[in-house]
Amino acid sequence: MAVCEVCGNDYYMSFDVVAAGVKHTFDSFECAIHRMAPTCEHCRCRIVGHGVEADGKFYCCAHCANAAGANGIADHVDHAPHPGHATPVGVG
């Protein structure tokens, strides 16, 4: 068993995440996200997916990046067909 570095729970199903050569121990994805996920510079939510980066700042989506003044940021869904789809998602 190992102790979660966020909540202190000593849990038999804890897991380790290694990032930048540093090992972190968590008892849940919730604690891992709390500790490791970046925060959107605009809406302050935790970025769990890919997000976007502009001028060294992280955003949860193109909308937030654009709202914060980043230029030329667009969500992938608006520009590329999804594998298996004949047309871009959300079009037609």
C-alpha cells in the first residue's frame, strides 16, 4: 500500500505517475488531476484533455484561448474530418 500525496489516503490500489523524472503517488485520478493537470488561463478549469497552448500559456479550448487574446487558435473539430467520417464533424 502507498499513501496518496494529495489526500493522504493509504490505499491498496494506489498508483504512480512519473513526470519529468519525478514519481508521484495517487489513490485516484481525481487526486492525480488535482496535482498534475494544468489550469486554463481563461476559465481556470483543470485541463484534462489535450487543450491548447499559445504564447506559453495553456487553455482548455480554442474558445478560451481566443477570449484571452490568443490569435489563430482553432479547435481541431472545425477543420479536419474525424476518422471514419466523410465530412468534418459538426458540418452538414
